[in-house]
Amino acid sequence: MAVEWPEDLPVPATAPGRLRTITGTIAAGVEPNCLLIGGFLLIGGDRALLEPGARVTVTGRVDHTVVSTCQQGTPFVVTRVERA
């Protein structure tokens, strides 16, 4: 079920995020196995492509309902990964 949200209204933390594409260099988080791009915590995705120092383009959605031990970044559930 897709949820549409008017552009002029703030999105509540429980609403699913819009599909986004982010390109950047992956950084290691402070906890083991935690990976970030520009403040987004990468959840899921092909770990063979997602490694610290790799420049990638990821597609996915912000999901504030994700619980993580990483303690940093906005959770971004990855649906696609490509080398950039």
C-alpha cells in the first residue's frame, strides 16, 4: 500500500519516506558493520558493494521506524546499489 503525503505538510516520523537516490563515499560508523553516506545509515543492500571508502549510488527510503545499534545516522533502507 503506497501512502501519498501532500508536499506542504510535514511528514510524520512513522510515514514511509519517498524513494531517494544518494551518491557518495561510504564511511564506517562508530559501531561494527555500520555504514553511512552523508548522515544516512545504510540498512540492507549488497554488502559486497557497500564497504568503507567505496563511492556508490544507493536508492532507497528513509525509515524512522528502524531500530539499530549503530547509534548514528538517519536510517536509509537500501533497495539498489551501484558503483559510482
